[in-house]
Amino acid sequence: MALAFVNPSRDHRVRWHLPLPEPVEGSSAEGQFGVADRGLIEEAGHGEVPTPTFPAHGFVHVAGATVLLDHVTEYEVVDGRELALTVLRSTGLISRNDNPFREDPAGPEVPVPGAQMVGPWRFAFGLLPNGGSWDAPGVADAVEAYQLPFATAAGRAGRRRVRPGSWDR
């Protein structure tokens, strides 16, 4: 599945929503070091408010569907009824001092104009219907095949023929 659009706005996010067939209590997502099973809201650290958004790399699995990702993505299971993938997040500052989810800023209020992501964008992901769990047979292979598609290139072999068994060992 691919999305293509022109982003004219600043300081916002664009999400793609997948309605779920039934309410769920959580999700599973691959990260850089393994797969994390999560509820609908995560615990927070010192001075932070719990939020319902999580990072994913590789895949997100919820309610019999595995979404295959080719880049790090933020996601949320909204009210246990739909999966929302963040496909674009425009921001003008590294951090904000008036963040309602943190007692202390995460960093300085430094402008990052390129992070506004204004202009044309294209995002892609795969949708793998899967009645089982994320570790069902074939899911890991599908994730790897999606992230690392098979590439071919034309060869330049001469007309020499190789006889079976004639390889140097």
C-alpha cells in the first residue's frame, strides 16, 4: 500500500487508520532489539504523562493484521478499535518548553525548518492479514522480504560453459 500527497501544513501529523474487526487490549511491534507487547497506554517515566503512542520498526501486529514497515513509525491503537500509523509528523522545534506531557523539556527549543516536511511525500507499507499472532509461521519471513526486497542485475558472463563438477573447491 502506498500513500502520496503534498503536505502544505506545518506543526501537525498525518496518520493512516485501519479499523479493527473487534476491540483489542493491546498490540505487538518490532523495535530495534526485539518485539514488544504493549497495552493501550504505556507507563511513563519520571515527570512524564503516559501516552498511547509507541515506536515500531519492522512491523506492528494487532487483531489479526500485521502491518509491514520499511522505516521507523509511530503508531497508536485508538480506543482499542483502530490502528493509526503516523506517516508524517511536521515539527518546527527539537523540543517545546510548554509540552503538556512533560514536566521538563526534552531538549532546547531549537528551530529545525527541514522537519516541517512541507512538500510532496510518498510512504509505503505492507498489509499482511494474519489470523494468528506476530510469531506465526511466515510473518518473520514476510517482514524480511518486505524490508529487503530481492534485487537482480544483468550479468556479463562470457560464452564459457561450466561443466558440472568443474568448480574449484
